[in-house]
Amino acid sequence: MRTVVFFGMAIRETSVDDILASIRHASKRVTLAKRAVAQVLAQAKGHLSADAITSAVQQRQPDVSPSTVYRILEEFEDLGIIVHAHLGQAAAVYHLAGTVHGHLTCETCKKTFEIPSTHFDDLSQDLRSTFGFELDRHHVALSGTCAQCQAKRPVEHNEVPT
């Protein structure tokens, strides 16, 4: 496992061997399909939908069915290898577990930005004390408009700056 810094966040990179070791440690079988899913996830440069993972897996192992990939994703999530997030109106996306982070999704250009979970510290504490609610920071996704898209919008003279 290697650590890299991304937008000020220290992120642990998980290798295929790390994933397979986690599977074995849980006394689960390592199959060709699980190995293919592990390879796709370890090489991913971002968050992937189940369909994107299935497509990439089938390029490596054409006989792996979508239902097998879904079962493997569920198993990997149960083992704490991956987490999923819901970003905007799109299907859930998956990424390797590691540094907890939140997501900002631009409603205009559809880009998603990862941000350190520390940005949610005050909100998390407020939700806990006010509602007794424990925030799952892996699943935090906020929608709005990114700076680039805001800069492209025409400025109306009647708008009040916020």
C-alpha cells in the first residue's frame, strides 16, 4: 500500500495484492472474477459505476456476468474493501475504501470533486447533537455549481451577492 497526496488529502493506494489479501483474510475464495474486479478497481482513476466496472471486467474475462460483478461488489463492500456513493441523479459509483472524503457534484458540467471529510466536521457534530444522527462521511455528496460553471453564467444586475 502506497500513500499519495491529492488536493491536500493523503490517500492510500490499494494494490490488487492488498485486495486479494483482504479477501483471503476473510476466509473467502479468490476467483478469476474477483481478481478481475480487483484489477479494475485498483487501476481506476476515479469513481466507477457498476456498469463501467462490469464492462472493464468483461474486457478481461468475457464470461463474467453482470450479476456476478454485482455480487462481488456487494462482497467487497461488506469486507470494507470498497464504498459506494450516490452522486447527483446518476447511478451509485464505487471506489476503494481508504481516506474518507466527501463529494461535490456540479449540476451544470456533471464533474465530481473529492474533498477532505474534515469539511463536514461541524455539520457532523451538529447533526449528532441536534438529531442524534451519525453522518456516514463516505456517502456525503453535495450538489451545486462549480466555480468554472459559475464564471460562465451571465451576471444579472438584480442579483444580490451571497
